[in-house]
Amino acid sequence: MSDGTLTITDRAAALRDPGFCRFHTDSTAVVHWSADHGWSTYSLEPYAPMTMDPGTLVLHYGQSVFEGLKAFRQPDGSAALFRPVDHARRLARSARRLAMAEMPTSVFLDACAHLVSADDSWIPGEPGQGLYLRPLMIATEPELGLRDSRHYRCTFLAYPADPCFGRAFTPISVLTSAGTVRAVRGGVGEAKCSGNYAASLLTRKQANARGYDEVLWLDGVEFRWAEELSGMNVFFVWRDDDERHGVRLTTPPCQGTIMRGVTRDCVIALAGDLGIPVAEEPTPIDAIMSGARSGRLVEMFACGTAAVVVAVGRIADGDDDATIGDGQEGAVTARMRHTLMEIQHGTRPDTHGWLRSVRKDLASVHSSTDRQ
Ligand code: COI
């Protein structure tokens, strides 16, 4: 992580090889909420450490929710945010689940647009790269009583970013969660709250120690049904001899335990556009393992804002280890990834109205298909 004092030359170097959020930009946008005054408008502030009373509520009871969204350089040199309204709505839903204040979409959009505009020179331009925005909202009231806070602060951070598994999109490997639980129905699994990520870290670390990149979380009741990876949704591509296209896609349904991924939603929509049948249906791990061995499971991929779309080439459940397809990125995964990236970078028509352009000078957000 940089110290925020990069020179122009350093910034150029950071933009050439940003990695995933290794370098923050110069600016942040900050929004406050208080029970007395409601929402403030955004203020642009230099990136700087925050000081905090050790008794602040977030540090004790974990009222902390966040988002991850991206802005992309467009062919005409402008910048566009990708599906910011959907991210704003999800932040509000996450906040509601943790008894936090729900930020209005207009406040969220304003903060994002002004930050992207201020940080325009930080937006990298290579395919797959973008400016990753991380709005982080925390309870800031310094009082130890167990209750929801009367003050919140949302800091919008920005980072030039490659996809989190790299721009080569090398297939990743996953190991099932085997007994540890990330989320159960009725819990906070669907909220993008910091605690969900904390709950995943030990199992992820153990998977990494065994040589796997990620955890495939199974449901927390039967330890049988595939749910998602630690920070990504998951799709399975099945050979289907009855179907005209020869394949069908499935993904675990949203039943309160997985993230309602914006990229997940894109993949479902793009599958529809491409005429690939797609179903949100529960999938047991034994069908995944036997499908990988028999060749009926031809591809598997993970998707998310940070990851984009990345193939899963190898899967293990306990000691049972299987290669999926030939272990490389398959045709369906590649098609999804390229289609999504072309829309994000403005080289394919944005028929769903997912991009919202950001004016460099004024930083107000405009959209041809305003869906608010
Ligand atoms: C994202 O994809 O934006 C996320 O928040 C996932 C995180 C683990 C990087």
C-alpha cells in the first residue's frame, strides 16, 4: 500500500501495474449521517488516516458495510461507472440488515461521480482494468452500549485496479469449506458486511495452505449445497445434450446466504442475450464432483466486481480432487468474460443501460437510461 504521496512518475508506474488495489488515489469522498441531521452531502477530502475513539461502536459490535464498484475508461476518453445504482441499492440493503442508516441512491451517486471526476487521471485503461471504488460505511459513535449508532461515516476510497486474480485470467482452484460455516438463512450472509469476510478468512487461509486459491462455501445446515466463494458468486456450465446449445448454466439461488452479486446478475442477463439457458438452482457438491469426473460439468467460473469472470479449473472436496474440463478457461467462460468486459469498456453496445458516464469537469452523473 502506498503512503498517498506518489509523484506523477510513481502514478504512471502504478497505473502500468496496479495489481488489485495496491495503490490508493489522492482523494476520498466522505458522507456523514447523524440521527439529528440525517445525511450530509459528500465532501472531497485528501486520502488520510482516520483517528477514532477506542470506544467507537464499529470496533466493538461491527456495524460496518461496504461496496465494491468500478469506473472504466471509455473509447472517447471519458469515464463511466458500471451499475452504480445497483451498488447504491445493495449498500442500503446491507445497512438496513445491520440497523444502520440507509444512504439515498442520489447521495451515493453524487459521491462516486465526484470522486471519479477528481481521480480521473488515476483510471487505468487496459482491458480488464478499472478504478475500483470502495464505499465503506461504519458506526462512528463513541459509546459502548449495545445498540445501533446515532452517527455513521461513509468513506469512498478509490484504487486503480487489475482484476483481483490478475489480467491473465489464469484459472483458479477451489476447496470446499468442510464444516466451517460462512452464513445461514436468516443471518447476515446476504449483507455486504465486514463480518462476513472475517468469518471466511480462517478457512480461506487453510485452503491457501493446501494450495487452493479459494474456498467454495457449502450451505451451513447440510454442508452439501454449493453457495459461493469468499468474495465471488459461482456458475456451473453443464453439458446438456437435450438443449439446442448443448450447455446450460446454473448458479446457486439467492436465499439469504449468498451475495446478490451485480456481476452475477450481469452473467444471468448476458446468458439470456447469448441464448444460453440459465437457472438459479441448488447444486449439491456430489453432483459437482461426479460431473467434473464424468465430463458432464464442462466448466465452472467465479464472478464478482473485483474478479470479473474467472474460470475454476480444479475443485476439491476433502481429499477428492477433480479437474474441470481440461483445467483451462472454457468457451462459455471466455465468452461471458469478453462480452462483459467489452460492455464495461464501451466497445460493445450497452443494451442494458449498465454504464453511467461521469463528466470530468462537473462530475455530475448522467445516464441515457435513468432507472431510479
Ligand atoms: C468485490 O468483488 O468488489 C468484492 O468486494 C470482493 C472482495 C473480496 C474484493
